[in-house]
Amino acid sequence: MRYISTRGAIAPIPFTEAVMMGLATDGGLLLPETIPAIDAQTLAGWRGLPYPDLAFEVISRFADDIPAADLRELTNRSYATFTHPEITPLVAHGDLHILELFHGPTLAFKDVALQFLGNVFEYLLKKSGGKMNILGATSGDTGSAAIYGVRGKERINIFILHPHKRVSPIQELQMTTVTDANVFNLAIRGTFDDGQAIVKSIFNDIDFKNTHQLGAVNSINWARILAQVVYYIYAALKLGDKGKAVDFSVPTGNFGDIFAGYVARRMLPQGTIGRLVLATNENNLLTRFVNNGDYSLGTVVQTISPSMDIQVASNFERYLYYLLGENAADTREAMQSFAKTGKLGFDEDQQRQIRTDFAAKTTGEEETIATIRDFYQRHGYVLDPHTAVGVNGALTLARQPGTPMVCLATAHPAKFGAAVNRAIGRDPDMPASFADLETRPARCQVIDAEVDAVKKFVADNAL
């Protein structure tokens, strides 16, 4: 399997090189030359596999330059850190199936990908004798999951930018209380989009990137998307044995999680995965795109679901490449135009295709609180505010009765205790791993949201 850039200006590269490259050197995002097709017989053979074994089967189709025995060991080790035997269990409540993605070390769905990615980085660096300085931006959960994925690992330093006082208190503590020598937390005076823009700018400085061996853990890294594809297939296998397509509702701001569902749907036999519901909060760039063909920048609104407080969806370019007929020149031109104007337009045929690929729903703050409250009253189950956005989208856009609908539960509710308390009148149960967070030593550098300031910090502390 070879990988190409959405902007078409790099020669095809193998999986291991794509993982290490992160962002393509031409500024685009990496994608496989082809998405492997899984036939019905092969898919049936996967039914009932333990999650690590299914992960091996899926990932090996895309990572054929890692020996099978090594890849199997990497997947086994990555999911041994999860506290639930099923890794991503499905829990039925009413007509919905909640796919719990929060049983990893940081209680967020990002662990599913970042435990794997951290182990792959370590494996490849050990083989090559190289080193890496990871640079990433987070709206909340990616940062802690990335840090826990590489903390204490040899040959790796990690620099994570988060928006100062714009993540939940627990999210902040999860990052800043990791004081391993190879971990650097930077709180930028700005928004997540500012941090994302800084990271992209630095990665586009090829000389700086090469000098400091920069690596990416944000969802611009293809390995993250690939690891997330697995849980869509896992859920579809669990629920799709009655001949009906399985629908998914996905709370998202960066487009990465739902793009993984799009990839999974393209891989599997037609009719295995049905509707993909894209659920956003008030930062509704993606909902406007799906419903109105309006992909234009807005102002970031601070909400109770901060991991989705995003107005520039960093994975959108991957879908745009397919929407534009896998035409790299057109994709490059469109993204260059967006960089200048802050908006993209789509013709009627393209809008029809978009609405064929996705449905979309925006859920505001009061509606999110009401969803948490109502779901708790009906089912005794506590949703975090991001998952509640997804549940609201699922309930609103569900198809006919009998069609399985899966809502991705992206974080443990304890990470957003204030929102939960406001909805149900009590704090969510606190996991044991959170019990002493507030008393642990912390380390964090507050810094201006400026490319040069971040560059200097990285250069001063890089391996």
C-alpha cells in the first residue's frame, strides 16, 4: 500500500514513511492510493474477533510494510492499556446503541488511536535509530491522549499546545500533571484554531521540520484515522447481522472521526454502514457545509463541549479530495482559495453528493443540557456533553424503526463535571484515575499564540 498527498506533489510513499511524515511535505494530507475493499466472506470471517485481532486485520490492509508478527504485537500492546475487555463496548439504551470509546488511559476516544500511534512511533524509531519531536495542538482530549501515548518513551519529546483556560479543568490537569522529562505543555493565549494554525505553519516550514525531526499526532496523521476505522467495523459487525445497514452519529469538529466512518463505509460491502450523522455544537462549520454547501469561517464560540469548539476542520481536505473526484490539482486550488478567502462554494451536484454521504445537525447548549437530563431520566445513563450532541443528532435524524443507530461516546462524563451537574443536579461518578489529579505536581508554560514564540520554545527544548 502506497500513500499520496491530497495536493499531488509528492511521490507515493509506504505506510511507515507516511506515519513519520504526518503532514505531507506539499502541505496536503496523506491518503492511501486506494481504499481496500473487504468482501462479504472476509467480513463474515471477522465477526466475533476480539478487538485487537480485528484491529490487526483492518490495519494490516493499510500497513503492509510492517511485518505481520510485529504489527500484531503492536496492536495487542496498544489495547492492553484499556480497562474494558471489549475495548469499545456497545451499550443499548432505548433505540440507541452507545459505542463507549472512553475506556483507555485518558478516558477519551483519542486513546484508541494514540495508544497505537505512540507504539508505532517507538517501534519505527528503535528500528531506525532516529529521534522525533512531536508537535500538536489540542482542543482538549487529543493532548492528554497523545501525552499518555508517548510519555517516558525513548527518542521522543512531545510539545502540546492547548488554548489557555479554554479546556475543561480535568482536561487541563490530565495534560499538565504529566511531568515526565519528555513532555512539554504549552498553553497558548488564543483558541484551538490558533494552535492548529501555528502547528500547520511550523510543519510547512520544511527546513525547521527536518532540522528538529518533527512528527504529528493530530488527526492529520493518517495512522490516527486508520485506527479509528476499526471501531466502526467492530460496531457494524456486532449489530449488522440482520441484513440492515448500521447508522452512526458522530460528534465532531475536526472531521477526523466521521471521516474514519466514511473510510470504513467505502471499505465494506454496500449496505453494511448506512447513514453517517455529523453532529456539531454551535461551532457549526461542518453542519453548514453539509446542509447548505456553506464552508466558510465563523468565530469560535466557547461551549460546554469544548473539544468541538473549532471553525477550521483539519481533516476536511481529505473528504474534499474525494468530493472533487480524487483530483489533486483541484483540491490544491480549492485549499489555496480557502486560505485566501475563508470560504468554499459547491455546485448543486456536489451538494447532492455531500448530502448523500452525510446528514448533519447542530445542537446548541441548552439542547445539549436537556439531552443529558432527558437521557439520564429515561435510562439512568450519564452522557458527556459531546456525546449528548451526538445523541441529539441521532434522535433527530434516525431513520425508520429497526435501523440500528450507533452514537459514538467520545469521553467519560467525569471530564465535564460542571456541564453534567447542571443537567442532572449532581456530579458524575469520578473514576479512580481522576481521584488525585488536583494534588499532583503540574508543569505548563503559558505562551503567546505566535508561530515564532512556539518555534523558539521547540528549538530550545527539542531532542
